Amino acid sequence: MEAFITLAIGVWQIVVIVLLVLLMFGGRKIPELMRGVGQGMKEFKKATSEDSDDLDDDIIDDTQDPKKIKDAKE
């Protein structure tokens, strides 16, 4: 329980982090950085959803088409 309390981030810690980011990158660079992070997250979600859709399609195709299963056994 003590480890969780020491790792908790409070409001003041967030304020300090935001101020440090502003000082390091400046106000003009932050929108560009956030846009890049957003695009990266979008691409990651798209790639993971495509992989799961491909797996679901393979499973559904094999179970719904008895001819494929019969052909595979022969």
C-alpha cells in the first residue's frame, strides 16, 4: 500500500510537469508534439483493430462454411 501512495501523482506534480514541458519545448512546439502523439495513437489503434478483425474473419469463415472443413479433412 505504501508503494502505491508514493507512486500516486497529485495536482501539484502535474502542474510542475506541464511547466517543465512548456519551458523545454515552448508554446509553439507543443501542438506539433501532441499532433504527432495523436497520429501515432490512431495508427496503433488501426493496426491492432485490423489484426483482430483478420483473426475474427478467419475463425468465422472456417466455422460457417462446412465445405471448407470437409475439403480440409480430405
